[in-house]
Amino acid sequence: MNVASGDMFDSSSIELMRRNLANAANSMNQIEQVIHAANNAQGGLNNCIRDGTDAMNGLLSKVMALIGAYLSLRGLGELIEISDELTNTKARVQLLVEEVPVIPD
């Protein structure tokens, strides 16, 4: 090309620019691939966090249900204890009433 143009411009500089442009395009493609891979990794992390949050919420619900069941059973036990005390108190009062002599009118 230099011969045809009479050495008016240097075609080697055009070839150098083409190589530099090709290198820049390759670099941009690599950057795009890295960004895409990072985006996929972020999506995977988000899924893991969501799954962990869902599992923790399920565990929390089960713990709350166990606490509720424990408190219910404990309350039932206290109710039975109160019922026993009431029954014992009634029996004592009945014994006292039976032991008191009856005074005739």
C-alpha cells in the first residue's frame, strides 16, 4: 500500500491500530464475561441467603410451637394442682363439719 500511495501514509500504523482495536475488543469481551460470572455468583448467593432465611423462619416457627405446647402443658399441670388443692380443702372442711358436735336447739 505504501508503494501504491507513493509513501503518502504509513499503512503499518493502520495495522497497529487494527491490532490495538482487536486487543481492546478482546479485553471488553473478557470484562463482559467476568461481569456475567459475578452476576451469576451474586444470584447464587442471593438464593442461598433466601433458602437460609426460609429455613430459619421454619425453625423459629417450630421452636415457638414447642414453647407454646410446653406452656400449655405446664398450665394444665398447675390447673390440676389447684384442683387437687381445692378437693383436699373441701375434704378437710367436710371433716371439720362432721367432727363439730351438733348443739340441739
